[in-house]
Amino acid sequence: MSCLFCRIVDGEIPATVVHETKTTVAFRDIRPKAPVHVLVIPREHVPNAVDLTGEQLGDLFAAAKEVAEAEGVSETGYRLVFNTGPDSGQEVFHAHLHVLGGRKL
Ligand code: AMP
Ligand code: ZN
């Protein structure tokens, strides 16, 4: 399997996993752009965020909320970002929700 994030889901590539549900996995970004930088992904391979179902999106946002609470940024605030397509800078074509916080962005 060639998709990097599918391989993280399958445990073939190590990642610092901070949260898991039946449908999602969340792990620390390897090149963090903020003190808290976690990626929340669906276990299922979907290349782009806009192709996720409503249920998948709901699961990602619910997981992101729990990650933010666990990381202690619920009160201070955080940014949720989906990059979609080449001009956005998307590097990994397995949909992922960035959770960024811990400093003024
Ligand atoms: P994007 O630019 O939205 O596609 O974001 C991809 C993100 O994945 C970047 O912020 C990378 O730093 C991050 N990334 C790439 N490889 C890994 C990895 N092996 N483990 C954790 N994060 C990664
Ligand atoms: Zn994938």
C-alpha cells in the first residue's frame, strides 16, 4: 500500500497517536507548525476532504474536539484546517484535519 497515512492507520509506519476511534486516528504532525499540531484522519482512504461523507466529517470534527480538550487548547482556541488540492499546499492525499493551537496563530 503506497498511501503514507493508510500505512500509519495500519501501524506499518510509526506515528505518535494521541486519539483513536472506530473510524478515526489522530497523531502528531511530524513537522509541527504550532505547539499543538495534530492530524485527524479517517481510517478509510479518501483522497480529499471534500469527498468525505457527512458522517465521516462529523467523526473527524468530534475527534478534533476531543483532541483539543486532551491537548489543553479548548479554552485558548485552535485552528482547524483542511488543505484541498495542489494550490493549498496539500502534500498527503489522504484527507486530514489539522488541529493547530498552543500559541497565537
Ligand atoms: P498537508 O500539507 O495538508 O497535506 O499536510 C500534510 C502534513 O502531514 C504536513 O503537515 C506534514 O508535516 C505531515 N506529515 C508528513 N509525513 C508525516 C508523518 N510520517 N507523520 C506525521 N505527519 C506527517
Ligand atoms: Zn490513505
